Amino acid sequence: METHEINKRFLDHFTERGHTQVPSASLIFDDPNLLFVNAGMVQFKPYFLGDVPPPYPRATSIQKCVRTGDIDEVGKTTRHNTFFQMAGNFSFGDYFKEGAIEHAWELITAPVSGGGFGLDPARLWATVYEHDAESAALWHKITGIPAERVQYRGADDNYWDMGVPGPGGPCSEIYYDRGPEYGREGGPVVDEDRYLEIWNLVFMQEIRGEVSPKKGGPVLGELPTKNIDTGMGIERVAYLLQGVENVYETDLVRPVIGRAEEFSGHRYGADHTDDVRFRVIADHARSGVMLIGDGVTPGNDGRGYVLRRLLRRIVRSMRLLGVHEPVLPEFAAVVRDAMGPSYPELVTGFDRIADIMRAEEEAFLTTLTSGSRIFDLAAEQTKAGGGAILAGDKAFQLHDTYGFPIDLTLEMASEQGLRVDEDGFRTLMQEQRDRAKADAASRKSGHGDLSVYRQVLERHGETRFLGYTDLQATAR
Ligand code: ATP
Ligand code: MG
Ligand code: MG
Ligand code: MG
């Protein structure tokens, strides 16, 4: 089943059940706690908080999401994208646990010929919050799922709140057993690779205080009206229904892998290390296009830095596959063709998207060529000397003279089995800042042009991996 069809079935299922269909919000939503929208509920927050009366009792949407916090998982697990689509249904003081479980179960188990996803009920598992026996009983009652396939989990996994005092509640997740060839017996608490999480149902029922129940804080009372917030991963369902091995091989992501194969002459599926690169490339290309489509441009901090980081990671991965010529505008076209039917702004805004990608790629290729030579030499010398740690002054030189962000150096080092003396690097950075402060003139004579990332570190001091730090306050 194609992704477009999965989206359609989801929305149909919930509109038939009285939900108002609401379009996706932009990835850049006006929310001070979030770099990017990372869940379907973000645009509905004011209704959940009671700040604004909800215009409808029930809603459904397919929300564009970016989770930069998952970037290190991309290509390595079977299920993490940086950009993905979260399908959701929401109840504002209307139906609660029972309705949420029923609606979800019906959709995923109804036969394909009957408008559902046709998942085998015998392969489905659920988790509930450790103090939520009510939901465990409901799962059994509504779906007939045996007690041993409903597992209890602690607050880290199965308690949700917005990261601030206010609404909170237990959640309950649905998992699909991919089978013994994918890992160990025993349900999602044992193995989250074999048991794939597809859907999270949040039961907003209570009010938390200053300290979250996640950290042992108390529940202050019941919410006057109880709400439902759910999120189903479209790519994950696609990966199950398309009979492929992971989210990167689904119909809207896989085409970029195909293009990267053509460019590189390497074949996907032939070598594990290459495969991870192919998957990173396909994932990041899509995220890059979606972000630029929503108005982000590459830059030195915040959202722009995340975008820059994603795009540069594609270029570097292509290098590692032996490709030195520009690729980003080509990939952008492939993403446009896949995602355009759902997101027409990618088609109308394509020239701008491709131009931004082209410019970023050109700038980075220049940096990369000179910096990589220095890096390789330093790595070789470190290893030849029997060391496992790249010296801090090398990382500093790469940063200062060649504009290598420290995270790039860390990543390249780790590929070589090396670590980096980060403390040493930071000390040198600090010394440089101090010198610059002491003599403002010396700053002007530095290598300012080459070191675009210096500003990031100056502005943000010790914040590491700034670009990845998604404030996932609302992540479940
Ligand atoms: P996981 O434990 O697999 O990282 P999660 O518990 O962090 O997932 P939720 O916050 O519960 O995910 O999000 C709701 C749903 O969105 C998940 O059940 C999953 O189907 C989907 N989802 C979450 N993160 C991603 C991602 N990085 N890529 C693709 N789909 C995702
Ligand atoms: Mg997660
Ligand atoms: Mg999870
Ligand atoms: Mg979850």
C-alpha cells in the first residue's frame, strides 16, 4: 500500500468517525519551546491547555515532523527518520481511553479490502503505564488481546507531559511483532527492533506540578475534561505494509537511494556501511527539502544550523561513496517528485529549494576538500603513534582554519575508530575567545571568512551539538 493511500485511509477513518480534518502546521510553528514541530499535537496545544476553546471536539491530521534528536539513529535502526509524517486523532474533552483504543484497533486490523491496514491481530502488542491498570483492562476488553501481550512500562516510556506544569497522563503504545528472525521473544520491553512501535495513544487525564511525574513529582489533580492525543508513524506503517525492511525503503524515501546508486555506482544492499550511508542520504535529503520548503535556510545557529548539518552530512556521505560532484539539486528533484503530491509547495517553490541546496553544497565542497586532507593526515599520525585520541589542537585547527564544525570532526574521527580530545579543543576555543576579547582588533585579523562555525561556538559557548538539540518538550 502506497504512502498516499495510508494517509488517505487514516484521514477517512477518522473523518467518518466525526473528526474534523486539519491540515499539517508548518514545521516552523510559533512555539518557544520547539525548534521544529515534532508531534501532531503541537498545533492543538492551546486547546489542550484550555487557553482557547477548541473549535471542534475531535480532529485528525497528518503532521510534518522533524526530530533532530533522532539523527544518530538514522540509517542504523529500521525506524527513525529525521523528517516523518505523524498521523493523529485528537479528542478535546470528548471520547477518552476506550474510544481511542477502539478507533486505533479498528483501523489497523480492518482488512485491506475493508479500508483498513489489515495487520494480523495476533502480532500486535500494547504497552501501558505502570500505574494504569485501567488501560490494560480496556485493551483486553476491547480488542481481545491476551494479558501477556499488554506490557507495563515506567514513566520514561509511558508517561507524557508538555515539559511544564499542566496536562499530563499515561500513554499506551501499539507494537507490531515482525517475527523471530528480527530479534528476541518477549515483547517490546525486551526488543524494540523486532517489535516495531507504530502508534502512541496519550491519555491526558491529570495535572502535574512543577516536577514531572517522570521525575517522581506529584499529580495535583484530575483534568476537568480529559483529552486524547495520538500519533501514528506513517513511514513505519508504510514499512510494514510495503513489505520492506525499514522506513528508508518505503515508496517516498527509497527513490533517493536509487539516485545515489546511479551517482556512485555502488549498489544498495551490498555492503552494510554503504547501506547506512544510502539511508542517511535519503532521509536527510527529504528532511532538507521539507525544511527549506517551510522557509528554513542554512545558517550558523538554530534551525539554519540543523539544516546545514543535514545537507552537509549528505554531501559527506556521498563522498564516502566516492562521489565528488554536486548532488543536492538532483536529490531535491527526486524528493519533490515523491512528496510533491502531498505538499504542492515543494513543486511551486522548487527553484528556490534547488538554488539554496546548490549554494550550500558549493560552499561546503570547498571547505571539505581542504579540511579533509588535514584531517586524514592527523588521523594517520595519531594511529601511527599508537594513539586513539585526536589531539585537541588538531580539532581546533580544523575548526579555525578550515571551518570544520566540531561535530563533523567528531563524526569523522569516530569513523576512524578515534576519539577527540574535546576538552583540549574547548580550552583552545576559550583561549581564543579570551584573546579576542582582550584585543578586539585581533579578531578582525583572524580567519573569519573561513570559519563560519566560529560564530556558533562564540554565541553559544559550551553548548555541544547545538544543531541536534531539539527541545523535545512535547515528544512522547
Ligand atoms: P521510538 O521509541 O521508536 O523512538 P517514540 O516513542 O519516540 O518512538 P512517539 O514520540 O511516541 O515516538 O511518536 C509517536 C509515533 O511517531 C511513534 O509511535 C512512531 O510511529 C512515530 N515516530 C516517532 N519518531 C519517529 C521517527 N524518528 N521516525 C519515524 N517515525 C517516528
Ligand atoms: Mg523516539
Ligand atoms: Mg517509544
Ligand atoms: Mg512512543
